[in-house]
Amino acid sequence: MTAIDPTVTARAAEAIKAPKERYRVSWFQTTLLVLGTLVVLVPLYFAVSMALKSDRQAASGSGFAWPAPIELGNFKTAWELTDFPRAFGISLTVTAIAVVGQLIVSSLASYAIARNWNRRLFKWSYFYLLAAMFIPFPVVALPQVKLTSLAGLDNPFGVAVLHILFAMSFNVLLYTAFLRSIPHELEESARMDGCTTWQVFWKLILPLLAPMNATVGIFAFLSSWNDFMMPSLIISDPSLQTIPVVQNIFQLKFASNYNVAFASYLMAMAPTLIAYLFAQRWVMSGVTRGAIK
């Protein structure tokens, strides 16, 4: 049997102890994380408890007290007052067009900019789009309302088009940073095999953009689904309004029906929660990779 070197044994013991020291719990950061979690969970609990209360419980009891008995009829009332299936279908259509449009338009524009960065036109186009990030929609709301009316886009489709255009600045910033990290040699190999520019993008670049597509897609979904200002100003027909605008009746006609209002809010919030829970892993991955270059 060979003798064991005491030095090697000591180093092995230190290597075992090192991870424990490296991953010591930071109570300050843990406290901040707990507080941040409570900031999200407490309002969610309040919304759920209010949605399950009767009219009498909502008017007399505390908002944080759990309802007893539980009233599920609030969801039926909210369903009927907001004509939920129609509003849900319109919001879903607008969101689907906005998400698909942002993925295609922004990725194509970013690919053209990233691969022609040495040309002045493309470089200044990038800076032009970045400058648009500092112009919020309320500043240009009145001209947009006039233009969409003249173009016949004062409808849900016009709202989806505006969502695509106004999101280009942020999306191009993410896509361009990610595309710069993709080696040019991959494209050169594809071109040597006879691929055109379109084939290189659709068959090579687009699959590599999967993490960033997930990031842009979830951001587009959340912003389009929850948008209130743009549909309320652009859509002229009240029967074609999206869910956030339709729910405004609870601040106007039914201002005292808090339990029904929160039931409606929960039904409208469910798709966003489900989408984010399923896509949060790709969202963080895409943002991290896009920030590396």
C-alpha cells in the first residue's frame, strides 16, 4: 500500500470545506428577497380573497380576511358584465398578432443591422431606433389617433400594428446584442453550401435566436395583453375593445362592486401568469445572453 501524503489530504479537506464557505447565507439578501416576495404575494392574496367574497363581506369586512363562505358567483357576474368571451377573443387576437409581428419584424431588422454594421445607413438606423425608446406613447398619442383614423386602422388590428412598431426600439436592442455573439463563420459555412441570405436567416439564424425569441415574445405578450391606453384611444368601436378597457366599467358604472371587479381582474390576469410561469426560464436566459456581448 502506498503512503498517503498529508499535504494532499489537507488540500482535499480544504476543497470540501470551500463550497460551504463560498455559499454562506447572506441574511441581508435573503431578507430583501423575502420582502420582494411579499410585495408580490400580498396584493395577489388580497385580490383572491376579495374575488371570493359576497357583497356584504366585501363592504363590511377586512380586505385580508379570508371569505367564509366562499362566493363563486362573482366570476359568473363578471363574465356577463364584461362579455368576457368576446373581449378575451379580441385581446387574444391583438396579442397574437403583436407577438408574431414583433418576433419577425424585429429579428429581421436586427439581423440586417448587425450584419451591415460597417455601413453608415444601418448604423444610424440603429441609433434612430434607440432614440425612439425615449419617446413614450402619450407624447405622440394625438397624432397616432389622427393617423390611424385616416388610414382606417382605428380597430384592434391597428392597435396590434402600433404595438409592433413601438416595441421595435427595445427589441432591436436585444436582438442586435445577441446577434453580435453569433460567429460569422457559421453563416459563411452555410453560404458555401449554397444558402441564400433568406435561407441563412430562416434555417440558421432564427433557430439560434430561440432564447431571445422567448424573451421578446413574453415581453410582447405582457405589454400587449395589459395595455389600456392605446386600445382606449385608437379603437373607435366600443364593442371591439380589449379586456383592460372593458374592465373600466368597474371604475365607472359598478364602482362599488369590488368583489366582482377583482373576480374580473383575476380572470384577465390568468393568461399572463400562466405564460410567464412557463417562459420565465427562457426570459432570463435570453436577457443574460444578450447582455454578454
